[in-house]
Amino acid sequence: MKRIVTHIVMLLAVVLLLPSCSVDNEDAGQNQMNDYDYVNTVTEHFEASWTVDQQEVDTATVHLARNMWQAEMMISRLPHAWLLAHSAVPEADRQPISLMATAPFVAATSLEGYGSSNGLYYSLAPQVYRYQAMMGQREYTVEVELKDMNVVATMNKGGEGVSRISVVMNVGKITCQSGDDLYEKSFDTKQSLILNTTKKL
């Protein structure tokens, strides 16, 4: 009888230990995956130029972090002065523009496809970009609705590293608020902001 009880106790101990072992293994595996992801993330930096209707309107810097099919892009600034100039702020209130706070544009995305010319294709979810600016003595909070956005990252011929990035953003609406005054302008047709890198840093 003692032998049977001993065998049962040992069997229960083994059964109870198995789940903890499997959890430890999963945690270890997850940590290894996280370490692998971190090690294999490649971040590249560029200078870039904003154009609208083939005219350069501003400059920016672009940082692209890639890991397998995932990517995160940060653009230092959108063309703030152009956006304010094409908003619904009345002409009588137009004054020289000085920026107060310029948050970067940040977006995470997943790889959607490959092009025949070493291109990696991404699309970005719609988002609202906000910044603050002074026109004359008035402070404005500006919100820009962006939609139908896509990114093409062109790889080097050897497949190592990105040589060029192109971004297209379409403006849906620009909202400017100063005190109690609210100005909104919607764009019925596509108004594209295009960003092309000019130099790798």
C-alpha cells in the first residue's frame, strides 16, 4: 500500500511540475524571439524634400526602422507653412508664420508586397497630424486629416539596406482653431503631399 501511495504522490508531483516547465520554456522562447527581433531591426536615416504639384515646399528628415515584414517610420515634420497657407484661415488674418510646436509624424506598418525594381511596399492607416503655429499675434492649433497614404522603400541592388524612400499622403481636411474661431477646409479631390528622400545620413 505504501508503494502505491508513493507512486501516486510521485506521479502527482511530475504532473504538477510539467505546466511550470512548459511556461518557463515559452517565456524563454519569447525572450529569445524578442532578442532576435531587436537584433535584426535595421534603422536608416535620410534627408528628404516635400513637394506639392512638383514644387518643393519644405524639407524633413526620415527614420525608417525595419524588422522582417514590420516597419516604423518617423518623419520629422510635415510642410507646416504650406498646410496653413492652404487652410480656410481668412486672407485678412494671414500673417508671417512661426512654428511653436512641431511633433514628428510617426506610423507603424507591415510589408504589403515587393516590386520588380527592389521596392518594398507599405500602406499607412489614416491619422490626424496636429501642430501649433503663430500667424502674426494669433496662435493656431492645426489638425490635418491624412488618408490614402503609402510608402515605397527601394532596396540597394545587393538587397542590403534601403537607398531611397518615397511617401505619398493625401490631405482630407485641414482644421485651424484660434480661440473661439474655427476654420475648416475639406479637399474633395486628392491633394497629395509627396516626400522623397534626397540623401542617406
